[in-house]
Amino acid sequence: MTDTQSTASQKNNLVPILIIAGLFFIFGFVTWINGALIPFMKTINELTDAQSYLVASASYISFVVMAIPASYILSKVGYKKGMSLGLFIMALGALVFIPAAEARTYWLFLTGIFIQGVGMTLLQTASNPYITILGPMESGAKRIAIMGIANKVAGALGSIIFGALLLSGIDEVKEKLATASVEEKDMLLNTMADSVFVPYLIMALVLIVLAILIRKAPLPNVEAPEEEEVKEGVTAKTSIFQFPHLWLGVIALFFYVGVEVIAGDTIIAYGISLGFPAADAKFFTTLTLLAMVCTYIVGVALIPKFLKQGTALKISASLGIVFSTCILFTTGFTSVLFVAALGISNALVWPAVWPLTLAGLGKFTKIASALLIMAISGGAIIPPLYGRLVDANKLELMAEGINETDALATAATHCYWILIPCYAFILFFAIWGHKYKSWSRN
């Protein structure tokens, strides 16, 4: 392709890139408010740590349930209608929060979060492969990094806004709950639960308007390039099971989403467990997201001209192991900063894994994309596992005579060890895994 053709192609792709960036902004905003929802739900529904992290599970398990159906829906209605439908479903999930707040019923809140996750599955299944194949595959990570900037800026805004709306005065409420009667406790918790009414009603209305607008958006139809010409004597691939690098990429993405969610969704609760007031801790998720945004900007500037996608992934996974280890051996705000620093190690993993995994899949790209979207379920499994480890470790420490506050702080810190094996597998994929294009490595 000549420089003139390349420039023309970039101009033609600008509007679709901006539209898809807008979608990444939307599900970034919705996804990253979980960091504020977790301590909020824990308080109003009087939950354990493990139970509170079901907020993340409800959101991310929908990607397992809906990824393959979403792929089928998109094949029938196309990208544009699929994205519009996804936004409508997300609006429906937001509306469920209103009766959930009235009843102060945890499973109903989780239902609303799950429905929103279903809508996001449609958006993700359409937008990720779309932006990956919208230009050259070797610069796919750069385009996805641009999407990541929109996603995490929205996440930072969502975390700040919903942190202020939902966590304002939570420390005072907890103090009152300790001495309140049953009637007073119900009144305090009901008042706190009602704070979700206005923000989720506004969210629903905005999503409905966007769903209508996206139907008129100028999105061109794009398809993945066919597989490379089959060499003489080599049988053409007929199944996704003949691509080992795809399955390794799915596992890598599963672990990645788990560690990303832990870095973003546990940091507020972690800060509170260390003794920071909620008024300060509510900004901690923003630190993680700002670290990601800064790294995305570096990725956009360097990939692919100065930094290959595979190299970026190796650096990211290595930093993840280093930062995770540092969390374990530090305390206080220093430890919180290392949790936030995971944003640096996480930022370029998703942008790099997608093109490395989809490379050479040709006609199998759509089903492979659905499998990668299913890997988002890592966010439903690994954070609650962290929560269970914290609960169990806290009880062990309390049995040894340590007071509950110190036991929780110690357990919350030490259980971040769960991040290390996750980053180790991502490093394996970055160095060797993505090279396994067939079982014989031909």
C-alpha cells in the first residue's frame, strides 16, 4: 500500500474509529463503577467480602452466557443493529436498579448488573473484532489502545461520579449502624439504597438515546482477511480446534480480565480495609485507570513503529509479576499505589492479545472473537476467588488472636498473590504461546 493510499484509508476509517471509541467509552463507564458498587452493596446488604465481589461476577459471567449467542445475533442483524440492541439491553439493566433499590434486594441488584453485562457482551463481541480488522493487523494493538483510552477515561469518570454518589457518608453510616436499633438500621440502609435511583434512571435514558443514534451511524462493513494461501501438501484448516494459539490466547485473556478487575474493583475496598476513609478511598480506582490511560498513550505512540505487539505484551506481563510481588511486601498507601500501578502492566495486554490471537484465523475470526469475549468471564471468577481467600485468611488470623481490623488488612494484602500465576501465563503466551499456529507448529 502506498503512503497516499494509507493516508486515504486512515481518513476513511476516522469516523468509524470515533464511533467505536464512543462505545468503548460507554461500557468503560458502566463496567468501572463496580469499584464503587462493591463497598456500597456490602454495606446496604450486609455482605461478606466474598459475597460483595459477586457484583463483578454478575457483570462478567454474562460474557460466558451470551458470547456465542451474540456472535449468532451479529451474523443475522449485522454490527450496527447488534450494537443498538446491546445499548437497549444495557438501558433495561439500569432500570432494574430502581426496583432493586426499593426492595434493597441483593439478587435483584445482581440481576440488573447481569442484564447490563448481556448488553455489553453484544457491544464487545461486535466492537473488538471490528476495530481489530478495520486496518492492518500489525497495528491492531494501536487502534485497540485508542479504544482503551476512551474506555478508561470513562471508567475514571464513572468511578469518581458514582463514588461520590454512592459512597458519600458511608463511614458515618457504618458508625451509626453499629449502635442502631433494627428499625433505625433499616431506615439508614433504605435511605442509602435510594441513592442509586436518579443516577441509574439518567443512565438508562442516555443509553436509550445512544441506541437510537447508533442505528444511523456510518459504519462500513468490514471482514477479516482470509487465511494465508494453503501450501501444497498442507490440508486447509476446517475447525477452530486446529488453532492452538487461539485457545492459549483465550486462556491468557481469561487471566488478564481477572487481574484487571482485581486491580480496579478491589482497590477501594482494599484501601478501606487498610484504614483509609471511604472519602479518600473512592478515588483509588481512578489511580488505576489513570495509570492505564497513560500507558495506552505510550502504546499509541510506539506501536507498531517502535514497539511490536508481542514485545509490549512481554513487558506488561513482567511488570505485572513485579508489581504484584511489591504489593505483598509493602503496607499502607505504598501498597495501594502498587495495586494502582497494575494499571501500567494491564493496559496493553488486551490490545496485544487480540491481534496476536486473531492473526491468520480468516473465516474463523467471528467465532474466535466470541471465544475471546467469553474469556472476559475471568472477571467473574478470579475476583470472588480473591474475596474468598481474604475471608478465609482473615478468619485464620483472628483465630490466632489478631483483632478483626488488622486481620482484614493483612489478609487483603497477602491474598494478592493470586495475581502472580495469572501474569505468569500471560508472559508464557507473549513469549511462546502465540507462535503455536498449529499443533505441529508448522
